[in-house]
Amino acid sequence: MKTQRWPIISQTLLLPLNGVGIFLSWTLLQTRWAIQTGKQFSPAFCDAKASSGCRLAALSPYSEVFGHIPVSALALAFFTVTFLTEIHRLFRKRGSEDQHLVRSAFMLQILACLASVFYLWIMFHVIGQFCSGCLGIHLVNGTLLGLQWIRVKKSVNRVDDRKVIAALLVSFLLIALIAGAWVFGTEHFTQQNSKRYYFTKEVFTAPLDPHYRAHFGNRGEELHFIMAVDLACPYCEEMFKNFTEALQASGKQASVDLILFPMHQKCNPYAGLEEPGACTAAEIAICRAQENRFDEFVHQAIERPANLISGVSGAVALAETDAPSRPALEECVASPKTRDELKRLLEITQGDRTRSPVDAVPTIWFKGVRITGALSPQEWVRFFEKSSLPLSDEEL
């Protein structure tokens, strides 16, 4: 009696486990749609914060195969096919177990587990964070492999390998058809918001000061950017967060030479706006650059931008946690030397014979292309993966 117990248990568990796989892969596909459409959809196990593993996994270039087909769509198709196969088994005639189907399902499950091993390595080695929904799928895959193995062991009859391969190819075809129909049939869900940037060919040639350099990301290939930014501008804050998230998802890091361009006419005659806190943020950044603490202040400004618009004292408190040191920083902010340095930086932004003046932020130079405006994390990821930035919408 005991010898028959495990096969019965394995057959009972296969159907609900495939149902769990359908739920998890569908939820991850929803997360991906949310990222592409700019919505803040957040499943129970996927935080919408920039640091969450689910968002980074969805943004990663490894999350797509065969062009732009999401891996989560293939996972959904795989679990749907296996779920329907188990439904078919429930209604089969007693004693009519299809040996070819059993062996094919086992071989397909082996391939699914190999894919799980690969994506576990991607999460650990490239992204550096684990997606809880993805981990659930990998756990389901591993469990299903064990249950399928029990079923194969129960079947001792020799099976024609050609029939097994034929059944396997049919399964692959079904998975491809379901995934393709699901992705392309729901294309209207994945339409991106209208682009909020434009780009032109342009090389930045002006000399730069390494004291105004910040670093983003913490692993992988290092990319170099030049950016004209206003640390108090919400669009620049959004750009920095999207930029950092895309670097993490791609397993890359970046060194960025920043040119301060506060969007306030009080300290910038080239600005057309009056962004609160812009002048103070730029002046504090200059003072911090003189102390080799520029990178530190840039990240503080990105994490707590509200402090920058609460007056000089609030912005100084953001930059300097040591209260006795704050008066010296306030004195530096108000000094003529700091104003002269800001004027020098602004003159850099006005261009020369090879470059147009900066008139909006963020403005970014990368690989011979000038980008003005805000990019989504997904657009950044695709840019990172190209040898040079695309110059037409069709290449995005």
C-alpha cells in the first residue's frame, strides 16, 4: 500500500502546483505591464519601490527573449500547458496512462528547471537582489520536477523516443503559441506613455572637474555620463532614480560628471523657471565638492529632496548631520567664492561651436548623443545594452 502512496500524492499535487505557477507568472507579467505603462501596480509580494527585486527583475534585459517576449509570458504559457495536461489526465480512462506524455512532461520540466537555475544566477550575480515572485516560480519548478520524476519511475514500460520527442515538440509549439497570442494580443496594455525626452547627435568637449563626479550602481561594467542637472528639480530626481534602478537591473555601474544648472533666475540668468531650493542646492553642492563630499551630497539630495526647499537651514541640515559644522557650511553657501564658481559652471553649459547651450534639465551626454528630458527605467536599460544610443524611435 505504501508503495502506491507517493505516486497518488504526486498526481494530486501536480494540478494545484501548476495553478500556483500560473498565478505567480501572471502576477509578474502584470508587474511588467505596470512598469511599461508607468502605473504603480504592486502585488502583495512585489513592492513598488525602486529597490524591490521584482521591479529590477522585470527591468533586466534578461527578462526578455526572442526579441521582446517577456520570460514571464513564457512561464505563464508553460504552466498553462502543463495545467491543461493535468486536467486532461483527470478525465482519461482508467489504465490508459499515456507514456509518451509522461516522459515528454518530465523532459520539459527538466528544461524549465535549468531555466530556473540560470535566472537564480542572474538574480544573484547580475541584479544583486532576489525577486520573491520569481523565487516562488523556481520553487514550484523544482517541486514539479520531483513529482514528475516520481511519475516516470512509476512507469516502467519502454517508450519510443521518437514519440517522446514529437510530444515534446508539440508542447513547445503550444507554449510558443500561447505566449505569442498572450503578449501580442494584449499589446495595447503595454503601450508606453508618450516620450518625455528628445535626443540629438552631440559630443561634449568642455573640460570637466573630477570633484563634481558622482557614482551610481555598485557592480559590473562602468559607463561614463555627463549630465547638466538641478538637484532640487523633481524631473532630475525622477531621472536619477530611474537611472539608478536601470543600472541595478542591468548589472552595471556609472560614473557621472555633473554640471550644476539650478533652474532659478535668482542665481542662473539662463533659467526660465523659479524652482524652489535650486540655488541653495547648487551652492551646497559646490561647497561639498571643495571637501570631496560631492557624491555624498548628491545621493542625500536624491533621497530627501523635500529638505532642499525648506530654506537654507533645512538644506544645510540635510547635507551636514554634525550640528556644530553647519555654520561653516552656511558661510560657504553665502560666500562670493561659491557664487563665482557657480557662474563658471553655468558658462560651461552655454556651449561652444560644437555644442548647443543647455536650456532644460536634465540634459545628458552619452556616447556621442545628447538627451534632454526624462527616461523610464526600461528605456535606460535598452540604451545600456546598445553600443550607441538609437537615433530613431523604431530602435527603442
